[in-house]
Amino acid sequence: MSRRPMTGAERLNLTDFEALSFDCYGTLIDWEAGLAAVLTPWAREHGLTVSTGELLERYAAAEARHEEETPGAVYPEILAAALRSLGASFGVEVSPEESQRLATSVADWPAFPDSPGALAALSERYKLVILSNVDRQSFAGSNARLGVRFDAVITAQDVGSYKPSTRNFEILLSTVSALGVADGRLLHVAQSLFHDHVPARRLGLPTVWIDRRGARSGWGATPAPSIAVTPDWTFESMAAFAAACLDESSPPRS
């Protein structure tokens, strides 16, 4: 499928939605930069001649497999297990110290520069919800970087499963309903077609693709989607998405 921005996304009608749900890592937090900051030095230390792009793609496959096989594991355990699997694929034994370094790195992963400002502006008009594949403690570190109060935070630790399980999105829908958001008034915003857009569209949720990779080849730290999926709108950044949403004539959130 095309990775170029779709047409017809110049402006969203704010009155169509009352709440925005976000994937965090890859959408708001630069998880590829965060992972690469640990994985690239690790590969160098072990004399592996492999590009960062290949490291991220091989890591992504390992992480998705562990999330599917051990849905009750908290995210630091997933990170550690995925690194051990990545090491095994190269014939490298991963030490406890190395796996712990990745497992505790989430709070160090940087926010995309446009995320805090975009979220602050959007929070004036929308209820904001996080639907993330991490754990509560890891997300708390990232939330400090984003600088906004979310109306609800749903993690894999809370649900007991990892996206792309539709169960996570079913919990999202019930959570948003409890916030008083009417049916059909939730818009899901995410970078990952694999983790977010495929299951969200299965449940009939409208979606926005924040295509952070743009023209770069490959899928990076996110597996390719299992089936073809077409988001409703596509933007290359959170800043562009927020600008399209925030029409001065639209009323603020109640």
C-alpha cells in the first residue's frame, strides 16, 4: 500500500468527535530512537555488522512474538525477552545487565518535538486517552515528557493483553463510554498500522495515521500490518494533525 499522505485530510470537522485516543510509542514518543539508543551500541559491542534499520525490524518481530505468547507479562519483561531473542538470532548471548538496560530504558525515550505542543492544544477541545502497549510505570516516565494530563490511560498491564488484540480496543471503547463520550465520537490516532489501525478498523473505529516514517523504506520497529488497511486520514506529524483539527470557529470541549 502507499505510504504517502492521503488526500482529503486538510481539515477535520471538530464537531464529529469528542475524544481522541492515542497510541503513545511511535506516535507521541520516538520509540525507534529510544530502542536504537540501546540496540545500536549493543550490536557494536558484540561486533555485529548490521544496520540500525535491520536491528529495529528484527527486534520488532521478536517483540510482537513475545507479546502474543506472553500477554500477561509486563512490558519491561517483554523488552528483556525480545532482546534475548534478538541476540539468539545473531548467535549472541545477552547478559542480564544488557537485557535490564533495555527493560528500564522507556523513561529515557524522547518525545517527538511536536508532541507536547500538539497535545496541549488538542486538550483544550478534546478528551484525550492513551491506549499503550507498555506498563503503568514505564508510561509515567513518558507522560512527564509529554506534559499533558490524559483523561484516561489504558496500558497492556491494565488489560492483560497487547495490541493488536481487539480486546485492548474493546476496553478503550468501554472506558471512553464511561467518560461520557457518545458512540461514534471517538477518533483513534496512531503510527502503527500493525498494532492499531488493523484492530481499530475491525471494530469500526475511525482512525488517523501519523506516518512518522514518511518516505523512509521498510517498517522500522513496527511489523508490517497483517492485512491491508486504509486509515481515514493521514498526517506526517502530530503538529499537522493538530493544525487540521483546531479550527478557531470550533467550540472548546465541555
